[in-house]
Amino acid sequence: MKKIIPFLMLAFVSVFTVSCDNDDDNVQYVDNDTVAGVIEITRSFQYNSTTDQHYINQSISILPSDMVLVYRLKDLSGSNNVWEQIPKTIYLNNGNELDYDFDFTKNDVQIYIGGTYDVTTTPIYYNNQKFRIVLVPADIVNKGAKAPVDYSDYNAVIKYFKINDSKVTKY
């Protein structure tokens, strides 16, 4: 009987050693609550004298697992729109700089314009600006891993997330 006890203990320990696995790196996460989509807004910036900022505000419902990307309509190339990602600094011919930036909460997106001069003096950058706000799931990117798509390329983003560009929600 004394010879069988060590074998039973060894068998018992080996069952737990083999059955335990801490390899959680291969778990595929499926995000079921984020629906990638695009909102288009066309607005002129407003001035807030309290904060001394020029901004555009858009109410939106954003889930904690969402990532927000913002693009500004820069130009038309033939029949195609040219979208540039913001934040963006534009260097003007006279040496002035113009900056577009944004922030977001779960309730809204604010787009800001600022510069090294009075930005209201260049209405081409201030009035009737068209922006696309793109919501995508943030959980697809592993920390430290290369992004699965070039987020600076609007067309690559909508293609990767299978967003129908003809069904953009416009405000």
C-alpha cells in the first residue's frame, strides 16, 4: 500500500499540471455592441468667449468600446472627395498656421479650430466646413500591435470596417 500512495499523488498532481493553461493571448474578441458608422456634418465654427475657442459641437452616443476618428473635407479630386484626418496643422503661404483638433466624450464630439492668427479672417477654413465623424470599435487593436488599417486614410477605414459610404448619416 505504501508503494501505491506516491504513484497516486504523482497522478493527482500531473492531472492539475496538464489541465491548467494560462494562454489567453489567442482569445478572439468579438465586439457585439459597436456598429461602425459615419456621421457627416457641415457647419461653421462658433466662438466661445469664455474659453476663447472656436468650435463645432455634435451630440452623439458613443459606447465605451468605441473609437472616434474625424476627417475634414479638404478638396474634390474629380468626382471623389479628399478627406484628411484631424488633428491637422495647415501651413499657410503667409507663414501663419491653422490647426484643427477634436475631443469626444460618450455624449458628443467637439471639433476645434485655432491658429497663430485670427482664424475668422480665413472663411475658407472657418465657414461651412464638412466633417465626417467615424465610429469604429476600439477593441480590435491589441496593445502594442500594429493597427489593422491606416486610420489616416478615410477610404481604407470605411473599407476595412465595411461601412457603406452612400449611407452616411448627415446633419
